[in-house]
Amino acid sequence: EEKEEEEEEWQRRRELPPWARPRLPRHLRPLHYNLMLSAFMENFTFSGEVNVQLEVRNASRYIVLHAQRMHIEAVRVAEDKLAGGVRVARSFLYPQTQVFVVVLNRSLEVQRSYNLKIIYNALIENELLGFFRSSYVLHGERR
């Protein structure tokens, strides 16, 4: 019974889930990003934390954003300091469309602002993808 009550609009319409579509859903709008990175050049990895202030255009239990080849350590969603957090039911990477999906226990409310915090780490890539490394030669020295 509980599963039937939780059926989403996309399920009723027999559409693809938001994370399987070629474009990001438009139910959220990022207002501000705060990004912190630490690069470790000895093993070409980095760790980071991003805080994104989100405006809700349409109610949804899903947050879908671009991500690829990352290890997500923690995800938190909060309305504000007084209202506290919104419980994250689960989160997962969906490599087919190169997105990261956060599934919440309840829908985010329309015309409200929320903060999404993600702590992650990944490799500094050899190819032109995401945070990548490159080199050049200056006066015969590779840098």
C-alpha cells in the first residue's frame, strides 16, 4: 500500500525517471554555489565539498545533477538552520546519463529555498574531463 501512495507523477504517466532523461529536470534552480577543493598532486586525487542553494519551482522528491567518476561521501539537504534537514532516503550515481541522484523522504516545497551539501572525492583525470591534469614545456622543462 505504501508503495502505491508514493507513486510519482512520472510513474503514473509511464515516463522515464528524471535521472534517465537526456536533460536535467527543471523543477529546481540553483541560486548560488560554494565550492571548496583540495588537490593532492602526489596521487592525482582531489576532495571537495559543494554547497548549492536551490530554489524549488515544482515539488519533487528528487535532486538530479551532473556528476561522473566521483565517490560521494556524504549528502545533506536542509531548508534552513531552524527548520533543519530533509531526510535523504538514498542517493546514487547513474552513469548512463552522467548524473547523481538524491532521493528524499519527502518532497521539497515550491517557492522555498534549500541547501544541498555534497562531500566527495575523485581522481584528477588524464583526459579532458572534469578536473583534469595537463602539462607544458617551458625552456625544455616539462611542467
